[in-house]
Amino acid sequence: MNYELINMGAYNLHLVKTNRFKTITVEVDFRREIQKEDITKRAVLKEVLLNSNKNYRTERELIIESEKLYDLKLVASSARMGNYTNISFKTRFLDEKYTEKNMNEESIAFLMDIIFNPNIDNGSFNEEVVNKCKNRIEKSIKSLKDSKLKYTLFKLLENVKDKPYSYNSYGYLEDLEKIDGKVLYDYYKDMINNDFIDIFVVGDFDSIKIKELIKKYFKARTYHKTKTNIIVEELPIIKKIIEQSEEDNVNQTQFTILCGINNLTEFERKYVIKVYSELLGGSSNSILFDTVREKNSYAYYVNADVKSYDNTLLIYSGIEPGNKNEVFKLIKKCLIEIEKGNFTDDMLNNAKETLIGGIKASLDSPSGIINNYFAKILVGTDNFEERIDNFRKVTKEDVINVSKKINIYSTYTLEGVKQDEEN
Amino acid sequence: MKKIKFNIIDEEVYYEKLDNGMDVYLFSKDNFHNNYVTFTTKFGSIYNEFVPIGKDKMIKVPKGVAHFLEHKVFIQEYDPQPSDFFAESGALTNAYTTFKNTTYLFTGPDNLVENVKYLLDFVQEPYFTDENVESEKGIITQEIHMCDDRPIDVLYEHIRKNSLHNNPFKDSIIGTVNDINSIDKKVLDTCYETFYHPSNMFLVVTGNFNVDEMINAIKENQNSKKFKKENKIKIKEYKEPDEVVLKEEIIKMNTNIPKLAYNIKIPYNKFKMEKRKLNLYLYIIFSILFDDSSLFNERAKKENIITNAIYTNILNCDSHILISLINETFKYNELLDMIKEELKTINISSEDLERKKKVLVSNEIFSFENIEIINEMIIDSIIFDNNIEGNIINIINSLNIEELNEIIKQIDFKNVSTIIVKKDK
């Protein structure tokens, strides 16, 4: 695998040449500092661009065209990364070695056409298309409650005012109302002109040719961008944990905990905190799983998940109704056990090896490879080999030190009030 | 070892049957980083009535026993437990139970040969006690509750329940709380001895390794163990009527957007065509009619009847195929009418067929990007078709409009069960 980063002025071009795949992947990322009122616009925008285009007026024509390009895969997604919000357009298609000559160029041209040649009349996106996409976003906002865990985590985080992770990543119904074709087109131009742009290409290609193709079809030509710190400001350490709950007609109670992380060093943020989270609740051999599920049979699942850009750690579990207090006690006990160093070298080693295994496995997927190089640009993530070595270097003392930087901030419980009598 | 070649895709799988009856499939590539290994028994939720190994009388076991067994096989008498063992080399382990198989697996880049031997060992040396069987019941009951809370899971359960009379696919894989409570150590022992015999199992290794070294290690491991004499497992046969059980049902539960499933029940014996090919045609027919590239989809979206394309789920239940058209919409009645109208007269052009053939070819080549998908494809081929097809691209290329129209003629599009899941007001 060979990696090359080329500064193209208006954007960074990342070329990853590897013979691992029979496909070529191209990803274009637009990012800027997150603003709450932009979330809904960006969600609608990515839908609109994938729905209609000057050349392919309808979603149907667009899909038929992609199927003719040997079922080229095309997705757009929007996500938050720390203080940034990011829209990503990604395509993956069969290397022309397996199909027909010129398919690589046609496929790249197709992606860029989707981004740069939208269906505009009189300085506005086509209203019919915009309305269709707004309906879709409305539905996804409303569907949040169908996933009990997602909903509970959302409520947990929503209560932390002013932090970007408190925003609803699906968008807001009140913002949706304000969006029309004109508003959206203005935002689109703003995005193309002012966002940071990174383009990634992964596959077995000729680098010179690919660079020329991207140059030929990628049309953003701007240089003024405002940099922001990706890392979200820490939560204050508070004496009394904020506990909130609501009842719902479900069989299983969802219990979620938000922890703040304070004063991480760079090495801790990149490595130690990830080892800690894995050890605490990463998989079925974690301390939480072992204590709460296996030894006490209270929960079906219990996990910990660190958000290192956010300075937070989330713990979430699905438990038998009525057991919340017991489970919370057990979880707190697990946190203290780590602080006291009550875990074996084997457990620590397993957590480290699991993370290392994940790094190696990521080399088998284009998105794993892209995520790594994207993180390198964002936070200076080390190379694959360095990451593996550095995870190996994490000691028990490192983990104990980092465990003292973790403070429970709040909890949210979706309490099940129905007991199934029939079964 | 035998080689199975995949034409055009330019890949190959090695195959060998061991002395104890176990089948081994090996797929290795030197530019892969990770490995994915599965060990599968042809024992899933549908095998509830059978003659146990060494016996002559048919017995009936509680539903959900295959899944229960899956949980219990993971418990070892002595530490390390499987998840700890695999974690030592950064590997992850898991297992799942379907209608027709139970699969144990791990995935990880290092220590492959030792991990493969360990996978065989832990599955082949389980540890059941009255206490540990009892303690699992709480965990599985939680899992059942979790499914009962998920509207989409409830919908899928009812698709089978309302379509099938006697076919054991009608029951849930996990069982009910009553089923689970009636399971004991003796039942688990009986099922284990019968269905976990090596002649009823197969191992699939996909990743980056030396093929000869791997097969030798597997043989050495298996030759060192003793098993009962192989015998053919007798499963109770059933007669399944072609009619559905319930033509319509509305289920009320805690959900925001109503969910609709329109289920067509099709008997297999009506078609004189290989199952694999028939499935390709069915996929093509229903995707041309209803997917994102269809006129139907465009119309239904324009009229605000749907926001996302109908999803077509094709379930092979041995005696029958259930085709389910699934969608989430407040306008489920309008959508139902539209579907019925669409299925009255079906016209498919050869241009559309050719486009969908490109899609199918692309799917096959894409599968070979990912060791997990390659592995699952091998498992599915063995479970559903009993062999691996190396000529799949040629088969796709041979599909034609005459055969397709013949199949459309033979399907009774009115043999339907509809299910709606909506809010309880």
C-alpha cells in the first residue's frame, strides 16, 4: 500500500494505491465548524444532490445510470466529528479491469457531476425535489423513538446544553420548515466555496492518471477557510450526578450514563483512553459485561464507548425493569475497580490486542483506510505501524492514571413499565 | 484437496472431506490482512422433531433449543473462556443461529492456526450443567423481550406465522419464554450429540494463510478426537398447504410510523428450475417492479405514499418461498391498493433484465472484496443449495426473457397475507 498526500490548493487529494481491492473508492468530504441551525440544511442538501441532477433529472434516472455503470455504489452521509460537521460523498465501483475500458473515468465523472451539476432553476433547487427530500428527513427525525437505545442516548446528551454532541444529528423539525430551494441553494454555494475539502481515492490505479481525472472533474476553486479546534471543550466536574428518567411502554429498560473526561494528554487521547474504554466495556470480555451481565444476570447488554474528540465516555445498557439502581451501583463499582488497579495483565493485554486487531482489519476495507488518513489530517493520528506499537506500550499505570480523569456527569433512564404476562 | 474455481472472478476455494465426515473449505489471499473463520452445524430452529443419534424413535424438543445451545456451547468448564482466549490475539468471537444452521466464528489477523484449532475444540467440547443451563434462561428471556419491543422484529415474526401452517419456519428462532423455561440439560445433550456430529458440520476459513499448513493442522486436530459412528439424521417431514394461514392482520404496538408487509406464498414444486436460478429470477422480477429504479417507486413517492422504496425480502422456507414487500408508511392502505394493481399485469422489458444482470454480476465480484462476505456466501451455498457454484457469472449471463416470463405466469400473485403494524391508540 502506498499513500500520497497532494495539496491541490482548494483541497487535499489523498491517493492510496493498493492491489487489495477489485474496486476503486472515491470519497469527497466537505467540513466546517458545526452550527446547530446548519444540521438540518446539510441533511436535506445531501439528499437533494443524490436525488436530482441536470443530466439525470429524477432519482430513477440517476439509479438506472449507476446500474448501467455496473451498479456503481453512491452514498452521501452527514456526520459530526467533534466540533466539525462533515458531509461525505462516496462512490465505489468495479475496477475497469473487470468491466469495460473507460469505466473508471465515467464513474469518477458521474460522482463529480452529482456534486457540481445540481438541478437548479433561477438560483434555486427544484422545489419539488426539495420537498420530497424534506419529507424524507422529517421521517428520519420522527423515527428516532423507534430505536429505544438511540432515543435514550439522545435524551442523555440533549440535556447537556451548548455542547455540539447535545444536537440532534438527524436535524430539527422547526429548522426543516424554514428550508426551501433558494435557502438550500445559497447554503450549497456557501459549502462548496467555504468548507474544507478532502478527496480520498483507494484502489489499484495509475496515480498520475487518477490525479488528472480528479483535476479535470473537481471544480471547487476556493482558498479561504476558517480553521476550528476539533476537540470539544471539557464538561465541568460536578458534585451531584444529574439523574433523569422517563417511562415507556417497553419490556426492557434502557439505562445510559454520560461521563466527562478531563485533562487528557495527547498520548492518552490517542491511545490510553481507548484501551480504558475497551477494558471497561468494549466487548464480551470487558469488566462491565462480566460484572453486570455474566455474574449478576441483570442486563442483556452493557457497553462503554469513548468519544475522544468530545472528551466524553458513554456507558449504556439494556436491563430488566426495576434493576436500575442495582446496575448503576455495579457500574460505579467497576469504575472504581479500574482506578484501584483491580484488573489482570491478561485483561489489559486482551483489550490492547483487540484494538490492534481492529487496526489490522481496517486495512481490508476502503473506508477503514480512508478513516485512518482522514484522522491523520484532523488530529494527527499516527501511521498504522506506529499506532500498533503505541497501543502495545500502554501500561497498567497509564490506564489507572486515565481512569482518575473520568467523572460521571449525568444519567438518563427509559424505564420499562410493561411486564409481558403472556410469554 | 479439490479446487472449486470461480470463473471470470478469477478466484478459487479449496475443499476436502475429512475422515470423520466434516467438510472443510479454505479460501486464501496473500494481500488480505484479516481472517474470518466459521464452524457451522446444520442445526437451526426448524429442527424440532427428529430421531436422536443411536435411537429409533422420533422426539419433539422445545422451540428455541438451537439458539439456547449456541449460548451454552460458549461456556467452557475451565478458563479461559472463548472470548478471552481469542482476545489474547486480538480476535473477536461470536455465534448466531438461523432457521437452518448454527455458526460459531472468530475474526482476527493473528495466531490463525492456533485459533482455528481452539474454535474446533471449544465447539466440540461443551460443558453443560443443570446450574449453567438454568442461569442462561434469564439472559435469553431478556433477549426475547428486546425483540418483542422492536416493531420491525414483530413484523418479520408475523410474516412467517401468518403464512405458514405446519412448516417449522413459522416459529421464531429464539423461542418463547415458555419454550425456554422447559429446556433442560438432557434436551441439550440429545440435540448436541445428534446435530454436532462432525458429519453434520463444516468449517470455512477465509483470509491470508498457507493452505497446506492449515488443512494439516485441522486434520491433526480432528484425528485426535473420538466421535460416535456417523448416521443420517432423520427429521420429521411435514405437509405444508399452499394457502396462507391468515390473509390480513393489524398488529397494534408502540411504534411511530406504521409498517406494512405484503407477503406472497409460492410453492417450490411448481417450478422445474434449479433453486438458485429461480431465486435470481425472483430477485430480478421484484427489483424491476418495486426498487429505486422502478416506475412504481417513482409514482408512489410522487404521490407521497412512500418515502423510501419498498424492500423485497425473499425467504426460502424449503417447501415454499415467501416474498415480502415491506415498507414504512402512514398511507399503508393506498400502498396496498397500488401493489395489488401493479401485480395484475406484469411487463418486463429485456433492456431492464439486461441492466439487472449487470447488477447481479457486480454483486458477485463485490462479494470477493470482503472475507466475511466470501465466508457467508460459502455457508449459504452449502445450507441452501448443498454445493458451491463456480459458474455463477455464467448462470447470470444465461438468464433470458423467455424463462422470466414463464416464471411470472406460474406465480399466483393473489396468494397473499398482509400485515400492518401500527400505533396502539
